[in-house]
Amino acid sequence: QVQLVESGGGLVQAGGSLRLSCAASGRTFSSYAMGWFRQAPGKEREFVAAISWSGGSTYYADSVKGRFAISRDNAKNTVYLQMNSLKPEDTAVYYCAADIRSSYYLDTSDTSYLYWGQGTQVTVSS
């Protein structure tokens, strides 16, 4: 079992920055990959970024590449999503998720992630 709790969402103007955090508990955090997803109103949930167990490998959706950065601190059982140059189209509920079946492979499919946080709202105003 893994419990995930996101924080750090909020309202920001276009061009601004936010850092999301996701604190994990339960299963050994350093043994599995982590991902961030988002869901905008009326749209399907979409992949944002993923990171391997060590942080040595990362992968991003094209829509956020160069603007967002995923990282993790295994000593603190926390994964982060640094979001820069935010755009109104980044507005969504952001979820962190744990892929406990993988340490290295970074999956973009939400069906591979067995544990999810409750989500945190990010709103970018124009």
C-alpha cells in the first residue's frame, strides 16, 4: 500500500511558477517510479512527467517539456513538480501517482499507476 498527498497548488498568473509536492508513505519510496498527471475540466486525464526510482531518468509530455521539471528526494519520501512559464492551458487538477511495478521504466499510461493522490488544483490566469 502507498499513500500519496499532494500540495502546492494554487492560483498564478500566466508566466508564473509553482512547485507541487507529493509526500508518500507506506511501501519503500525508493523502490518505484513516480508520475504526475493532470485533468482539466471536460478533458481526460493526461500524462505530465515521470521519474525513475533514483531520479536518474525522467520523461515529459511534449506540452510541458522545457517548462516543467520533475524531481524526487528519497530521504524525504517526496516527489516534486517544478512548473515554470505557466500558461492558462496548464490549468487542471494535478495528481501524483506511484507505479509500484516499475523502478526504471517510465510509463505514460495512467493504467500502470496503482496508487494516486487526491489531487491539487492549479489555476493559471491570463
